[in-house]
Amino acid sequence: GENVEQHPSTLSVQEGDSAVIKCTYSDSASNYFPWYKQELGKRPQLIIDIRSNVGEKKDQRIAVTLNKTAKHFSLHITETQPEDSAVYFCAASAVSGGYNKLIFGAGTRLAVHP
Amino acid sequence: SAVISQKPSRDICQRGTSLTIQCQVDSQVTMMFWYRQQPGQSLTLIATANQGSEATYESGFVIDKFPISRPNLTFSTLTVSNLSPEDSSIYLCSAGSGSRTDTQYFGPGTRLTVL
């Protein structure tokens, strides 16, 4: 079945630095790749997503890139701030019974130090 | 984006009992999803609930343990039956946006502790 691998599992950066989280997926039919941010005790929050007909998407300080040939996609956060500290999950879509479900990576715990 | 609420937010249950979790969406959606998130872990899909048909369960999850109802396009329940301490976890529901099922928004979760 579909598998999504996410690296690194933990990431520590200084405020103002950039952070990059990488994911690879196994199902070549995957066509939707969302990223979620989960703060401690809160629900996962969709922060950005990308579809397979696009190579890059930006939203202020965050961007996602997709390489369909290599089956990997990445989240880039620039000018990190302490409030960016959270667990980030990537996901890839998988077709099941005529609809799309999501397969999640294991998560990356990002710590931004002032 | 859909606004999703869950009840209860947390509960402490005795071994052998059951807990039913409710999930309400503020708009009609085709699919609703139920996930389990164990402490410090990722999200694992339990089942997908489509209104008017039986839920579709992922490998490792069975209907007898996790019965699901989906009576209309804005509501679903997940029951965790015959509770054991291993069922202690956070249970989250999510919903797609209208007929789209891949863009999912999550409820706040239900923290279950089994004694």
C-alpha cells in the first residue's frame, strides 16, 4: 500500500533561519500533497497543499515543492519564528474505492529557538 | 474551510465499557474520516464514513471494535467498544470540503483514557 516517509523526525533552528522538511511517497497515482501543523494539544491545521500539476506553491513564509518524477515533496519555512514551533505532518493522497484518502508521514518536531 | 466540532473533548472510561464520539460539521460533506493519534505519533486512519453506506475500515481496524454511524451529511459517530488501556489515545474526525475528500479539515479531537 501507499507509504509516506518524512525526514527529519526532529529539527532545531535559530529564529530567522530557514527550515526544510522532506517527504517521499510510494504511490505514483498520488496527486495531492497537504502539509499540516499541529501545536501541542491542538488539532492538525492545514497550512499549505500542492497538487501534482504544480511544481511549487508559496504562501508568505512557507512554500512547498513537488518532484513527481522522484516522488518527493518538501516544506520550506523561511524567517522562522518561535510560533512556528510545532509538529509538522506531510501527507499524500491515495485512491480508495472511488475517493481520495490521506496517508500521513510520521511527523517532524520543529523547535525554533529565540 | 469546514468547521468541525467533536464531543466529548476528553473522557476517562473503565475497561470493558464503550465510548461514543460525536463529530459535527457545519456544512454538508461527502466523506468523513476517523483517525487515531497515539501519544507522540502520527495520524492513523481508522475508517471512512460515507452517508448512506457502511463505513470502510482500514487494515487492522474492525467494525465490531469501532462501529461508525453516518446518518446524514453533517454528522458521524465513532464508538470504541470493549475498551482496554491500549485504546487510550486521541481520536480525531475530519471532513473533506464539499464533495472533495482529499482536502481535509480536522475536529479538535477526543482524548480517551482507559483505566
